[in-house]
Amino acid sequence: MKTFKILSLSLTAIAVLGFSGCGSSGGGSSTTPTIAFPSDAVDAEPTIENAEEVKDVVAQNQNSAYSINAVSTSDSQNIAIGMKLISDTTMKIEKNFYALNETINETEECSEGGSINYSGSGSETGGATITYSFNNCIDSGITMNGKITTVLSNYNETYSDYTYYKTTYVTDLLLSFSNYSIKILGGSTTDITFTDIVDTYTANGMKMDISAITDTNGEKNGQENAVYYFKNQDYYSTSMYQTQGKIYINNLTSYVTYDTSYDMSQTPFVFDYNGLTSGEAHYLMANGAKVKVTVNGGEATVAVDTDGDGVYDLSE
């Protein structure tokens, strides 16, 4: 599977929904639960505390192209290894069978115990479906349990590959390590479309749609109908901007909504191999208030316009 430069194929930002690269991509199942956001969640109040919660979801601890937020720097590197394992497995197995028009059902041992079962069928140009089942799969100290499914379609002759990947977590995917437990809830989905096809090995753009909930040590956050666009800046960096969606915070009791009046494509988040380096995003809070998340020199800060008058009167 080709890579989108820095971002792996399955930049399934739902790892902890912090715009972190992660592995896996998937499709549906008749028994797959539907992700449900609380009907009683409310617009987040315009406080610095809530603004910092938003920052933690969208821009915190982005210390590598495969990092995850909501955990310490060293542990985010650990969980990154686990998510990259899923990505590498996806890339390896997918190419091994769909080009051969196979139906597969195989189990491999993981490097430190447990196993991964992968099954599915497909054709070179007609599309493919793969299901990955992790059974106490341990690698680099990460234990993984759960099932994900990949549906691949829209074969592109220039790219010599599929350009659309629908991701569904058929069950909760649990990643455990050290003192952390990260669970991506069953029913979470990510749709990825590769764009700006250059040649067999290069897609310079990607659109990603997310509806997902992640539970980190008992604290949930999520994104609903969130849409992001990615583009390669150069060989070392990638830009990302949002155009819609809700970000859930405070254990899903409240949310902010992306401010569609702000054109984030003019101030995209920029990532390099060291993580998030720059950018600015705006979100709507209760009663017309807004929160601004700004990244300079790799450091993220927030400011709050408490009444929507354009003056950010609260800041870190």
C-alpha cells in the first residue's frame, strides 16, 4: 500500500481523535453497533477549562506523525507503535490477497504473544473487504483486542490502487499498555478518500470523514461528522484543515462545533516528523462564544471570545 508521505494510509485520526496517524481502516458488518452520541450533550460553556479540553483533542501532545493525545509523551510513543502495527498489518495483508483475487482466512502470531486473524476477499480492480481480529495481540508492550473491517473501492489506474477506504470498528478496539487503556468504541467510522493522484506511488491529498468515540482511562471524547482535508506541504510536512463537525469533550457531556465562518485552509495545522508545528482553528461554544486554538513553534494555546464580539477576552 502506498503512503500519503508522512501520513500512513490509515491516518485514522480516531486513535484518540487528536489528528494522529494510526493504522487500520474498515468497513461495516450486519452486527456492527452504530456509534451514538449523547442526545443530552450541550454546547460547551465559554471557559478556559473547556477550551483546554478542546485543545487536548485537536492539538495536544502531537509529538510524532504517529502520536496520540491524552497521554504523556513517552506513552504516546508506545501507543503509536501499537497503532502503527495495525497500519503495517493492513498494508501487508491487503496487498497480499486482493491482487491475487483471493479469499483468505488466516491467523498470524504476534511478536510477543496472542494473534491476529485476517479474513476477506476481493479483486484487483473490483474492491475488497478485509476483517482484522486482534486476540490478546502483544507487540512492543501493547496488548490489542477487538475487530476492525476494511472496505476498499474506487480503483485508480494511475495510482494502481484503491482510493477510497471505509473504516468501521466492528467491536470496541482496546489497546492496553503501562497504566493506560485506550478504547475506540465499536461503531466508530472513518472514511478516507485519496486525492491529487500523481503517480503509482503518490497521492498528494486526502479527505477524511470521522464519527467516532474514544475512551482513554475512562474519559471519553469524540468527533461527529467531522471532515478534514490533508495535503502534502513538501517531503517532510503535511497540512490539515477542518471544514465541519462537532468535537465532544467533558466525557461527552458537551461539545464545540467547527466554526464554518473561519477558513482554516488559510491557517492549516502543519505536521512534520516531530509533530504539530503551526496552525489555527476556531470552534463555536455556547451563546455565540468562540474558542481559538493556535499552534506556534509546536506549542498549542487557546483563547476564548466569551460573547462572540470578536474580542478574545480569556486566554492561557
